[in-house]
Amino acid sequence: MRELRHPLTRAVYGLDPETGLVRVQYEGRTGLYSCTGELKSGDPVGADPNFCLWVGGPLVEQKYDKPFKSV
């Protein structure tokens, strides 16, 4: 599971594989949010919508598979 800690609030954001929602844990409370930051269930913990999108948004295909060569 992808998990990231918010640099300012220290809340833990993780993608729940069963529901596809972003799980936010902060000070013992847990809430499930959509990737746009909308509370779906659980405790309202004041999730950052941009961070929810970063954790729960779609994965982008990598354009560059190989590192750049120096000239």
C-alpha cells in the first residue's frame, strides 16, 4: 500500500486497496476520503485535498524508462 506522511500536519495518507479511497490517520482518528478530498466515511480529520489527489490519483505512465545520457 502506498503511504505518505504529510510534511506539515504529520498525518499519514494511504491508499486503501479494497475501496480505492484515501485513508487519512491523524492523532488516533481515521477517515476515508475520495481523491478530491471529500469525506466518504469515518472521522473528519481535515484532509489536504491536494495530498489526497497525490496519493489516490491515477498513476501516470512513465515517459522516460532510461536515464538521460550525458553528452
